[in-house]
Amino acid sequence: MSRIGRLPVAIPAGVEIKVSPENVVEVKGPKGVLTLSVNKNIKVEVEGNVLHVKRPNDEQENKAMHGLYRKLIANMVEGVTNGYKKGLVINGVGYKVAKQGNKIVMDVGYSHTVEVVEPDGIKFECPSQTEIVVSGIDKVKVGQVAANIRAIRVPDPYHAYGVRYSDEVIARKEGKKAGK
């Protein structure tokens, strides 16, 4: 049996989970509501304040989906209670970022400024001119938006100029050696 799939998901106080007959899981919490359509082979059962995810047999596809859906539901519960944050750092001469309304405006070495608008359910913060914090209740969406912002200017390996995650370490390369 899947080691991740067989673990129960604890439902904290203030969180409601509903499973419809069409196998759609809805998680309601203090920060918002998330829904997930679960494969018909996977059974989701709520017993008191614990959620169990079960599979019908040991076929490879069912084993893979068992752990996947259990973790996705656990991430939804975590998201509606605490939310998720992803930090980005901008490094470079003259590189900066500012928040204007519901978008961020970035100067990252191009001839023009780059604007990124907040998608639904995502919030941007700029604690300083070189930092961006992407937050929201959906872990997948927060990670994807942060990856899209990082892709605007990927850090180069020589000076580490660009946009990187706050916990990312850039492997630096040595430049050219001087002549004889």
C-alpha cells in the first residue's frame, strides 16, 4: 500500500470537507474554498475529523493516484488554514521591483519594464525593492506564478543577476582567466 496514501489527513477546527457523489472534494476554511475532482477509482471518506483516501486494488495506476490525491487534499487543507508563500529575490545592478495596484512592475535589465498582474486567488507583496512575496491558498497556483515570475529573468551563473527563489542557491561559474 502507498505509504503516503494510507496516512490519514487530520481536519483542523474551522475546516469543512464535503465529498459529492461525483467524487468532487470541497474544502472550506477560514482563508477560502478549494475544490478538487478526484478519479472515480479513488474513494475519499470523512470520518469525524479525519479523512481517509482508499484505492480498490494494487494496480500501478491506482497506487500512483492513491498517494497523489491524498497529498493534494492535505495541501488543500493546509492552504485554507494557513496559506502558502513563495519568496523571490531580485539581484542585479539597477534591478528593482515595485507594486502598483494589483500588479508588480519590474526593471530587470530589459529596455522596458515588465508588468505582472495578480491572478485570481494570488496576492503579491513587495517588502523591499529587491523582494517579491507570492501568497495564496492554492499551493500549485502559488508555485506556478512564482515560477513564471522567475522565468522573466533566470539568474545567470556568472554574476547571479536575475530573479531567484529566496531559498535557491545559484551555482556560480568562474569567469575567463586573464592572458599570460
